[in-house]
Amino acid sequence: MIRRIPKPPSWLPLDPYVLALIGTVALAAILPASGTGAQVAGGASTGAVALLFFLYGARLSTAEALDGLRHWRLHLTVLICTFVVFPLLGLAARGLVPYALTPELYGGLLFLCLVPSTIQSSIAFTSIARGNVPAAICAGSFSSLAGIFLTPLLAAALLGGDGGFSPDGLLRIGVQLLLPFVAGQLLRRWIGGFVARHKKVLGYVDRGSILLVVYTAFSEGVVEGVWHRITPARLGVLLGVEALLLAAMLAVTWYGAKRLGFGREDRIAIQFAGSKKSLASGLPMASVLFGAQASLAVLPLMLFHQMQLMVCAVIAKRRSRDVPEGAAQRPADGAAPREAATVG
């Protein structure tokens, strides 16, 4: 008798793309790019990052973004949570260095706090929880757009020379990220339709680009020997600190939004958009800002990303059962659970 492999619990979203990221890290550990191979991988990674942000610019609808400004209080709340409250909590964790966290891991943790919010998973979880989905769409889009400018500036101000950050990264950000993004926006009038029609195929281009960035960054880390500085105990502490960070932000966004007078549906959008961080935006930014130290810089972000997916999946499903009687219920999108497990 053949037994079926038990399915994972419904509250545990195993993101196939996160598994692909883990496989890419393992490949870099076993077969790191070195010598000429490293130069080729580095050049390809640079081009992939530029292409990634060009596509970001081509996708973003300026008209939709301006239309969403009508709900400016909600969007401002999300931006404050993402780029003010998160960094303040990250700075508070500096006391853990060097006793619990190495300077490199702390640099990665602080960088995690500077990254913009997600778009896809924020929308998906808001939909599952029967929250304000249009607000989540606009809030995630505004956060991603603001992060292109704010994340490098905050990194320069707060990280300085810590964690491998180089001030020259700001110049590279301008060349590799901002210019392609602006080019995508300027050309959107002519290529926007093509991008929309081929969204699925270009999504694979996005993900493939990020996998290449991860492979290049972790290969550099292996060649430089940075992984010998990390112990299992340090990783355990890092996971504990990130769990506390996520719990704090979930509480701040939910109860803080209530104190500000937002209704239930808006509070749901604020909680999911204001408590999460984007792996898709953070990985390429880290590769540009940190250079050879990028492998350690992105480790906290990769761990936090999977943690936020699992925790927010539980919260979203509980919120969906908590709709007050007589309240208008937003129909949950049937594809939302799958979307929730995508990299954002």
C-alpha cells in the first residue's frame, strides 16, 4: 500500500520561489562562481538588476497612483510604519552587537528595516482577511516607489560603513536602479501594453533575475569566506530577534491604526502593507549597495520574508472569520492563497 505524502498545514505557505532561493544558495555554496566565472556572473547580475527595475517602471501606472492619493492618510500611515517605525526598531537592536549579533548580521537586520513593503502578498492577505484591497494595492505601490529613493538614502544615513555598506553604492543605485526605472516610466506609453499582455512571462524574468543576483552575491560570500563567521547560535538569535520585530510591527500597525480612527477594512490593509518587507526589491538593492558583503546583508531579509508569510497567513485567515455581523464582506479572491505565497 502506497502512502500519500502528507500535505503541509494550510497555515504554512511553502513558497516554491523561496525553495528556489534556498536551492540557489546551496548551489552557490557547492559551486561558487570564481575567477572569470565570477566576472561573467557579476556582469549578468548587473544587467539583470537594471532590467528588473526597468520593468518595474514600465508596469507602474502613474494615473492609478495619483488616483489612489485620495486615501492619503492610509498611505501616509503605511509609509511611516515602513520607513520610520521599522528603522527605529532596527536601530534599537544595535545593543545586541556584538554579544548576540555580529556587526555583519546587524547590518543586514537594519537593512531589512529600510526595505519597502510588498505588493503581491499585501494584496493577497488583505483579500483573504476581507480588508480594503484597493488601498492595499496603492499602499504597496507607493511604498515600492518611495523605497527606490528612500532605502538608499536611509542606508547611507543609518548604516554608513557598517555591514559592508559603501557610500559609492548611492552612485551605483542611480545608474543601475533609478535610471532604468525612469526609462521604464518614460517608455511606458509605448511598451505598457506589451508588458501587461506578457505579465506572466515577464514575471519569470523578474524571478530569474533575482535568482541570478542571489547566486552572484552568495558566491562572492563563499569565496570571501564570510560564512565561517556565522554560527548556528547566532542564526538562532537572529530568528528570535526577527520574530520580535515582526510581532511588534503587527501590533503597531493594527492597534495604532485603531487609535488613528481607521475602520476595520482599512486597518487590515495597513497591517499587512505596513508590517512586511519586499524580498523582490531588497535583494537587488542589497547587491548594489553592499557588494561582496551582500550575502550576509540579505540573509536576515530572506529569513524575515518566509516568517512574515507564515505568520500573516494565520492572521489573514483568522481575520476572515472575524467579520462583524451586518458588515459588508468583501469576497475573497480564490487565487489569493496562491498569490500570498509569491515573493513580494
